[in-house]
Amino acid sequence: MLQFLLNLHSAMAPIILTLGAASLIAGLALLYSRRRSAATESATGSRATIFRILLAATAAGGVLQAIFGLLLVFQGCQPRENLHYVYGIIVLAAIPVAYVYSDQKEVRRDIIIMSIAAVAIIGAVIRGLATGPGGVCH
């Protein structure tokens, strides 16, 4: 069971990294498309939908990653560095916190805030990969 949890926790990192990068790219594409004419309104709508889906998938991945990590801690496992927990909290909380700061009225501002959350997740996953592996389980 322990090895299974370790494998799940390890496998989630590249998935979240990919989803975070895709969210960032979708956010940037949405920002760019909104600057163009209103004639592309249907394309902008579909880009917004894709952006929302990717953000939700990234957040869901962060929740799963946190659950697997907590289960490992309850099993007596510790990451190589305690800073790993901070990066895990960033991955878990970035999108919900960004959503709270977005007012759902200024679309451009909200896209920028959510794209910054995606950047934070990308950075936290990379740093988490640098601080977690090599830990110990008792």
C-alpha cells in the first residue's frame, strides 16, 4: 500500500505540471484573443471554456496530490526537505485563492489572476520535485 501511494504521489507531479502549463497557455491565448475584434466572440467563448476546464482539472489534481501526500505522512513518510510541504500548499491553494481574488466582473483582470496562479503552480511543482524525492518512510 505504501509503495502504491508513493507511486501515485510521484505520478501526479508531471500531470499537474502539464495541466498547469496548459492552463497558462490557454489563459494567454484567451488574453490575446480578447484583444482582437469582437468578430471572434464564439472562438473567445470556447477558449474561455477550455481555460476554465483546465483550471478545474489543475485544481483537482492539486487536491488529489495533497490527499496522497497526507496519506503518506499518516503512514510515517517524510519528504527530503520540509519545504516540500510549502510547495504542496501552493499547488493546493493557488487556484482557489486566485478565484477568491477575482471579482468575476473584470474578465481581463480575472484571466490575468488565474494565469498567475497557473505560473505559481508550475513553479511549486518544479520545486516540489526538487524537495520531495529521497525522503524516508518509517
